[in-house]
Amino acid sequence: MAPSALRLASVLLLGVPAAAYVAPQLGSRRVVERRAAAIPEFADFAAAEEFAPESQASVFGLAAASLGVGAVIGWLNARRQQVASVAGAAALAMAPAAGLAIVDYDAVKYLGGSDKVDINNANVQAYRQFPGMYPTAAGAIGSHGPYKSVKDIYDIPGLTEQVKGIMKKYEGQFVCLPVNEAYFIDRINNGMYR
């Protein structure tokens, strides 16, 4: 940064806050003197106290305010990392906690993690482990239902005898568990691709 630009930035950073400073008014001094004179114990102090001329007090106040603001800005700039860390920690502390997700599903093993597949909740990809089931038979099972028993898959309309034969071959590998809405909705497309 050029020296002239640095000076201009210093004047702006220190001078702008100083311009916002409001100097005390002359009338407020008289009110304080009147109140102090009304109390006998303070009458001597009010008469003996010397006040600085109004113009000197105003200039001194502006300089002090400007210096104070500059010092705070300089301190924050020198400790930028610490200030950012404190601000981040405060934001994290004030943020609401995330809700707990349902992660405990007892039948998760039947969604493709074992040799048995839940016909009500498993995705069509889970049927890939059975040769001939994917995509036709698996798509038919996934696009219909919910089922009350494994035998209900043979009642799917439009199945050929060949597809029913493939389903019959793996019938012992199928289980029929109650529908879980979190998985039932994703039986055709769960967003996971190979």
C-alpha cells in the first residue's frame, strides 16, 4: 500500500469515528453547578473547580474518542485469528442442535446386507445378488406392494411365468417385514448408482 493511501486510510479510520462524537453542551455545565451549589457540602467544590474552556474540551474529546476507536481496531486486526475463533465458537454455541436421525433400524441387514432381502423395504439394487432377479423381477416387486406375506409377490399383475419362476427360485431368501416409510419410499431409486 502506498504511503499516501496509508495516511488516508489512517485519517478515515481515526477521523470518521471522531466525527460521530458528541461534545457536552454548555448548558449541562450550568445545571451541574446549580445542583452542586444547592448542597452546602459541595458548594465550595463547585466554586473552586476549574473547567477547561469549551473548545479545548471538545478537541480533547474528539482526539480521545478517535484514539480509542483506532486502538480497538488495531487490537482486533492484530488478533484476527483469535477474534474469528471466538466469533465462530459463539455462533456454534448459539446455533440450535441438529435433530437426531433414526439410525437404529433392526432390519437393516435385510436391505441388502445379507443373503435375505425384505420385499417391503429393500431397494431394487438389493436383488442384484440373485441372478435373473434384476431388473425385471426386482422392479416389479419394488413398484408394487406393500405386501402382507412373501406369497403376495406372485399376485403382481403382468408377470410372466418365467419371471414368477425366477421369484420362486429365490423365495426362501425373501422376508416380509412391516413397511418402514424411510425405506419404502426409496425402493426404486435411492440415489445410489454404481
